[in-house]
Amino acid sequence: MILSLLTAPEAPKAYPVDAPNVYGMPYQASTFASSTDNLYFFITILNVIFFALIIGATILFMVRHARRSPDQKTSSITHNGKVEFLWSAVPTVLLIAIFIWGEIDYMKQAVPPQDAIEVRLTGRQWFWTTDYPSYPGVQLTSSVDEAAPMLVVPKGIPVKLTMFSEDVIHSFYVPAFRVKRDVLPGRYTTIWFEATRVGEYNLFCTEYCGKDHSRMAGTVVVLEPEAFEAKLKELGTLKINEGETMAMYGQRIYSRKGCNACHSIDGNPMVGPTWKGIVGRESKFTDGTSQVADDNYIRQSILEPNAKLVAGYAGQMPSYQGQLDDEQIAAVIEFMKTLK
């Protein structure tokens, strides 16, 4: 939680006005939030009580048993079995209670309901992508440069996330839901939640994953069930708007599909080559060959990113085969042509 607050790239979203904010804690927006907060407050109260008892007893003993003169001798002290038993037994019982409470909450989060909506989440340096198996063709991508949601879920219906990383360790964390789980390369991890309040909520990566870790943020949108499907289809269908040029459409795709996480448009190097001035520029590849970046080369790079790797860059880009249609690829190319 602390890391996510330190690395937050923007101000909090406009949460629903009726969402409770108890003692400065993040808003409660899932079925797990209340129990998690109660355990946190229970531990905090115990800490305050024991801190007061220990410091108070220390000060009392310092005052009562301070050495009064150079000749004063320390009296012989024998152990007190009852006191020693109590100061061992009471913390032990409290720690067992905390463990059982935490284990019960953990197990609730470990096993998702059978009727949970399936969502697949992929972490990459430095953005998230979500796919909905029940809605073919719908894919959402996080972006700190555009207020577009990367995860849309219905209120009151369980959602199960199956998560995977394509590079390093990431960590999925939604403060308002009180859910957090590492996203690992080479294996799947799962987490589930049930949102209880309609609104927009911040999502963070809380595992340091490289230079732009702080930009790996997103927005979770919670909707009423009847509005969920319509919104998902609206967001998943990325079409050119009326009055929008192809270049403007391509710029929207650049942000919505996560291209901005790896390719700059101002000439600064990132994970991939900058798009500024790329069209018409000669690119040198790792195999020693070179080619001028024309429309065909850019199209191939989008669909087969590892076919020709630019020298100095690793082959980390995923293929957008099946994710971008011909019109969208053409729009991206037109946007690139404006970046002189």
C-alpha cells in the first residue's frame, strides 16, 4: 500500500460520494474491504495499547527504582511465575487470534465462486492488458496518458482474474477492493473480488518492475450489471469517430493499445524505438541488414514484431495479430507520419 501511494502518477479518481472513507483508509468498494480494515484496526489498537503499557511501565520503573544515592544497593529480585506466564500467554493468544482471522480472510480470497466472470490480465513493462474470454475481441489496455479504463466489472457479481506477466514480476493492487496479488512470468496467479459500489477506482503495480514502474497504473470501472455489457462492448470496439482524421484515430489507438508504454513520440528512447521521425528513416537490424521504414515495414512490425529486430532493442513487443484490423493499422501508420 505504501509503495503504491508513493508511486501514484496522478490524483485519485472521482470516487462515489457515498463510499465510506474510515479514518483515512482507502474507500471500501468490495466485499473484502470491511473485514480487511477491521483486522487492520484491531492490530493497530493492540499496538497502541501494548505501546502505552510498555512505555508506561518503563517510565514508572525508572521513577520508582531510580538510584537515590551512590551507596544504594540493588535489592534481590526473584522471578514471578504468574507474571511471566501472563506476559507470554496473552500475546500468544492474541497472535493466534490474528492468524486465524487473517487466514479466514485469505482463504475467502483464495477460492473464487464457480459463477465468477472470467477475465485474463497480462502485465508488461509498463502497462496492463485485460481480455474477456466471454466477449471475444474485447481487449482493454491501461494508459496514464488517457482516462480509459483497463478493467470494467459489474457491481455485485464475482470477478476472477487469471494473471500472467510477459517479462518481470508485477503486482496487481486495487486499494478500494483490498486485493493484491503478484503477477509472475512463467506461471498463472489468480485473484477474485466482488465490487459493491459503482464508481472509478485506481489500480497500481506494487512490485518495482523497472524504470517506468510508477506509470504502470490503470482505472477500474464498476457499473451496474445492466450497463456492464454495453460499456464493455463500447470500450472494446475501437472505431473511428465522426469528424476524426485517420491520424487522430491512430493517436487514440497509440494510447488505448499501450503503444505509449514502449514507444515515445518525442524522440526519447524507451523499451522500443521512438516513433518520432520513424517513417522514411533507415532502421538497422540485429542481423546486420537494414531497411527504410515504409508502410509495409511498419505493418509487419505490428503483426510480426520479432521478424526484424532493430539493433539495440530486445524482442519484447507482443504481436497485435487479431487485435488490430487493417483500418486500425493504417490509422497508426498515418499517425506515425505526422511525427516529424
